Amino acid sequence: MSDRIRKEVNRNIIENSYYLINLFDNDKKKGSNKSITNLKLQKLMYFVEAYYMVKNKNENELFNSQWSAWDYGPVNKDLYNHYKKFGSMEITLSTEAIYIGENLPEINKDYIDRIYNLFGSFTAFDLVTLTHLTGSPWDKIYKSNKYPFDKLNESIIQKNDTRDWFSMQFDFLFKDSEEK
């Protein structure tokens, strides 16, 4: 990736989430019944970063924060804390947050759009199931005796494990986008 593009990437996970949430809101205004909760947001943003890392092999991460293995899959604590006030309800954004999201660099939007188009119709629990697949980074932490289930929230999912797993599990994403 060139230095010019690297400088354009926005690594703030909260600002990136604004754009993703607004995609759901825009589709809802067009009559879609898709919605997004904190749980669903966590999984989609995890996939956005994984997709980015696979497509940009020299990059170790998209977001400047870590993922932990929680009961329902990977969770970014910064993202979780920002949206926990919504509980399990649909997330809504302020006008300012919408503006910030819409003004993300195009490179960020491209990765978010790709994941939204592929996984946005999945339920939160469909996405949980995907992150819990045998051999996933979450599964490896869960199965290791290093982190008993009640201690998962303290674990860190290694980003290179996420990249490698996502590349193998969802290789169809990369073949399709390379043909374009």
C-alpha cells in the first residue's frame, strides 16, 4: 500500500462504525427491515478489519484497538463501551455522527461497503455462529485452557490469527473482488 493511501485510512473504529450504522439507517428509509445492534455491529466491524488485513497483506490492522473473546464472539471494548447505552436495541446516530461517517476516506467506505453487502442481512446470531466456527480465533481461545469461559473477556484475539482465519474461511470474498 502506498504512503499516500496509508495516510488516507481512518483507523478510528468509532468513526468507521458511524458509516456502517448509517448504511443500515439509509436502507431502512428505503423500506428495508435490516437493523443493527451492538452485537451485530461488533461482528461486522470485526469482519471489516479482517477483510482489510487480508486485502492489505502488509498491514497488521485497520483499527487502532484490540478485539477480545467474549461469550458471543469477538468484541472491541471501545466500540462496546460507546454503544452499550443501546443495550440490545437498535443503534441510532446523531446528525454529527452521520456527518463524520459520511466523511470517512473512500478506502474505509469501500471495505465497509463490501462487508455490509455480504453480511448486512445476517442476523446478529448468524454472525455469532460464524465467529464461533471451529478453528476461528475465538474458538481457539475458548478451547484453550488458558482462558476459562468466565475469563474470556480478558483475552485478546491476535489480529494475525484473525487475518489468517478470515482468509481461509472466506476466500470467496477475495476471488470475487479480484475478478472485477
